Amino acid sequence: MRLGSPIKCKEQCCETGLLENLHSSRPTHRPVVMAQRELKEAFVSNLNGTSQAEVALGSFLSPVCLVNRGLILILYYQSKGTLPLPLPLFSHLLLDLSVLILPLIVSCTVLSSILLQVTISLIFVAASMFCYIYRTSSYSSAQHPQNAVSSFLQSHVQFDQVPFVTLFRVFVNVKTVISILAVDFPVFPRRYAKTETYGTGVMDFGVGAYVFANALICPEARRKNISGSKINHITKQLVSVWPLVALGMGRLVSVKMCNYHEHVTEYGVHWNFFFTLAIVRVMASILLTVLPATQSWVFALLMSGFYQFALETTQLKAFIIHNNDRERDFLHANKEGIFSIMGYVAIYLTGVQIGLYVTQPRSRLREWLRALFILLLGSFVLYALVCTCQTFLEPVSRRLANLPFCLWSVAQSLFFLSCLGLADIVLLFSKQTASCHLVLSSWNVHKTKSDSDKISDKKRGEVEKLCLVQAISRNQLLFFLLGNVMTGLTNSVLDTLSCSSSFSVCVLLLYMFINCFGIYVLHLCGITVKFW
């Protein structure tokens, strides 16, 4: 059975019926603006998500696209003997938009019904280029292929950034920015959008992955010692989240003033994701000042387990899902955002534990392969626990941020992280095989420094600077903020519900081009926008 096909047919019927009913029942005496807002709110409401398998399948796209980008540059290097490409400022941006961004946009829009075929096709392209590079390089080398692989596995590696963690954070950001606008167009499958109460949508994973990604590089995960007293450290953490609070307040005010459509059951009347990020960061920092970070996964499990116990044994679940008296007080108005913090803190603490594991000192490639295997194994174990929880407790619920949601978010994050790590190793092997060390990857084979190596490192730095991944990594919060602003502007000038599929894709491509171009220019100018 083709993945997604039955769901696609069903959801197309539902979407058509939904839009027809909404348009036919539109009150003629209400203002057009209010009617349009109600239509958009209904369009993102009462959704049930897709299968966990389809979400996992989507995790292959970014790693494969990253490998394709690197292999294209290696092929060019083998052909011309030099990098960067001609007209580097323009050509490298165009390459990254075409290879890294375009596949992600079309795979969640016009090609979503054939996601499996798209993924297989991209893997086939990558495998073909890899085989060609390997064969041509083997002919020019006297080393036996089996010896080349064995030597590669024994090699020492060096890196300037946390391996594949940067890639994880960048691609989570990119997919989030694409989705927040794409979800307002009919071409974006409803099964990928955030679910109403239970289910697993692609955007549901995006929320959990964003929290997980922030935890991977937090001070506790990087083993930074607390300077001064614990009170001073907590105060510093409170001050450090002011940009997120300011962004949350800005979003709240702009949404209310512009009468912008909002899905109230997502976070609440006044709450939004920026507030969640800020409070999760502060709460986790407070906990980690008194609890050992090396055991953070234990406290994450205890916290999510206790929260699930409260959901099952008290009226809390019924209060969150069924109580609609939002005008009573602040708690009733924002119950989803407030109570879901428990689950997100548990995800954050787990991310800290994974960050500590990933940043352990390792020099041999074989050690990194072993670490990736452990991450992948952990992912499968958590998937099994998710299935168990869904059988004996309840399904995954982003709205509740329940135990199954926490387990699924971490399992999917570990799977995505492992895929990116394996893609990085494939790139590193291809670079070493072709003797092309100018292509961006998290690792580089360790060599004794000579004058020629120093020149090569300088050249590699110039080529890596032209990579869009590096540009987004430099200003990730600004990239996310720019995406939110552009989403609001696009919705204010376009009736997204009436856009055709081709026009919607063109709008998304233009939207991502503007976002990426702005971040790219800042990166080339060496500008890092700090909010604190």
C-alpha cells in the first residue's frame, strides 16, 4: 500500500467539503474580514495528523539533500579542479536553494502524496553520484577499496562545531519556517498540520524538536560551569530570556490589533510558543542548578510520568480538553500553554542529556559511528515505548504534551539526528576519496599541519562561508523571527485559501528566498544579530 495515498484522498474530500460548507454558511451580515478570519481558523482546526511512519520518512529528506549538495560540489571539483563555483556569491546561494530548500517545499506540498517515491529518487541520485566519485577516485588511487574503507574508519577526525547538532538545529528551523506559512495554503496536506487533540502531525514534531534543539546547545549541555552563586546564575537565566518574552508580547499585541486568525486550542488566548520557550528555558535552568545534569534524563522521565499520572487520575485532562470557559480567568484562557510546559521541560531535560553525550570528546571516526548507533538504538527503544503507551494509556497529544508526546518527540529527534550524522559521514568519506576537503561537513580528517594545509584550511573557510547552512546557523533566532513576520505579511495581502497549488508553491519559494537571502547577506557581511 502506497504511503499516504488513502489519507491523501480522504483529506482532499474533507478539505473540499470543509471549504464548501464554510463558504456556503458564511453569514452575509458579518464583515468580510471576520468571515475570512473564521475560515482560516477552521482550516487549521479539528485535524488528526498522519502516521508516525510518514513523519519518520520525512526525516530522510534533509540528510539526503545535504549529501546531494556536497556530492555536486565534489563532482565539480573533480571536473574543474577548483572551488568555489563561478560567480560564487550567487551560484552557491542558488545551489543551496535548489538542493536544500526546494525539495523540502515540494515534498510537503505538490509532491506530498508521493513522498516515498521522492525520497527514493533523491537517494538514487545521491547513490549514483557517490558511486561515480568512488569509481573515478579508485582508478586514480593505488589503494584497494577495502583498505580505503578500513583506513577511513580508523582515521582521526577534527571539528570546529558540534558534529551534526548544528545541522539538526538548522534543518528544524528551516522546516518550521516553511511550515508556518505553508499550513495556510490548501496545497499543504491537512495531515501535516498540528493536530487538534490527539495524533502526530509533522508540525507537532516541529514544536517538540525545536525545544529539543535548543537544549542540545544550552550551557548545561556544553558543560559550562556556573560562575558565582546559584542565585546569580538563575537571575542571569531570567535576564537572558527577555528577547523571547519580548517576541511573545510583540506577537500577542500584533495578533490582537490586526485581528489575525489564531488557533486558540493550540496554546490559549494570550499564550504563544515564544512564552513557552522562555519559561521552559528558565525552569530547566533552575532545576539543573540543584540537580546533576548527567542524570537529567531521569528527572525528565519522572516529570513526564508524574504529569501523565495527574492526567489519568485527576480532572486535569478533562479540564484542558473540554472546559471552554476561557473568559473566567488567565488559567482558563491559557490552559494548554500553561500545563503543556511540564512536557516541554521534560523534552528539554532529555535534550540536555543527549547534548552531554554528543559533546563527549571523541577523536576516532569509529567512536562517532558507535555514538550514532547508540542514538539510533535509543530512538527505536523510545518508538517501542510510544507504541506501548498508546496501547495502554492514550495516543500522542501535543495539546496535552503528555508522556507519549514527549517520548515520540525525543524518539523522532534522535532518529533525525542519527540520519544527519550518517549523512555527514558519507560526505566525509566522499571528500577523502576524492581528495576534496573544501566541501562543508561537520568533520574533517585530522592531518599534521603544514603550510599547504593552512592554505587549504583558509580556502575551505572561504567555500564554507558561502553555504546557506552556515548563514542560518549564525542567526537562527532572527531567521525564525523573520519567518513569522513574513508569514503575517503574506496572510495580510493574500487570500491563501483560494490560491492554486502552483501559485502557492511559487509564493512559498519567494518567501523562503527572501528569508534566506536576508540571512545570507548578513552572514557574508559577518553580522551576527544578538538580542541579548
